[in-house]
Amino acid sequence: MKILVINGPNINMLGIREPDVYGKKSYADLLAFIRQSACGIGVDVDLFQSNNEGAIVDIIQWAYGKIDGIVINPAAYTHTSIAILDALKAVVIPAVEVHISDINNREEFRRHSYISPACLKTIAGKGFDGYKEAIEYLRKYITEAAGS
Ligand code: CA2
């Protein structure tokens, strides 16, 4: 089973500023955590990060026919991007949306996600653990879908 983990703009800056919101760990730490979480349950992961909306749309389109599930933290594009919503809807790959912080308890503008209608589930406010939960959820979902 192959899962693509997509991180949006500025996630590569983790640990550099706003440790109170996003924690002290770096993007490299996040990648190591995701690899370890996936490996522990026999899932292959592809990891992708971009600061560009079009590049995120491109990788979602690339995933069509090659990837079983998508974990996506669209970062600030969560609150603006109809293009990413449309790309996820177009490929019809099971997807889970993840946010490190609790977007429902921050600024008002972070409460709305354009992406969630294309996702099975949204996990927010659980830090890095949210990515692990998303991978585990997709593994179960995809396994059950294949058996039915
Ligand atoms: O909580 C999340 O995971 C977010 O998707 C992170 C985004 C934010 O725009 C979303 O509303 C919620 C921000 C990504 C990282 O931004 C940084 C800002 C300063 C220092 C380091 C990272």
C-alpha cells in the first residue's frame, strides 16, 4: 500500500518560529516521524512539500493510478484553495486532511477549510501524531475497501 503525504507552504519552516503553535521540532523531524509511523504498519510513504499551489495540484494529479491514499496538510491553502479541492475531487483517491495546530481555536479565518469536502476526515490539533493517525486511518479504510 502506498500513501502520499503532502505538506503545503511554510511547513518546511517548522521549528524555526512559532514553537508555541507548531512545536519545537523541525520539518526533518516530521519526515522522520512519518517514515517511522508508516514503516511500523507496513505502509510505503512518498513525502512531498511545496510552497506552490500549482505544484500541489500537479502532485495530486500525478498520484492518480499510482497512489492508494493521500494525507494532506494544505497549510495556508486550506483556507483559500479551490484548485486543491478540485484536484482531490478529480482523482478520487481516499484522502485525510491534517493540521498540526487546532485550526478551530485560532483566528476566525483558519476555521474554514476549502479542502475538507474532498477528505474522509480532518484531524487537527494533535501535532505530529495527527499524521500517524491519518496514515493508520487510511490503511484501515483502504484495506477494508479492497476486501468488500
Ligand atoms: O496547523 C497546521 O498544520 C496549519 O495547516 C499550518 C499552516 C497554517 O497556515 C494553517 O492555518 C494551519 C502554517 C504552516 C507553517 O507555518 C509556519 C509559520 C511560522 C513558522 C513555522 C511554520
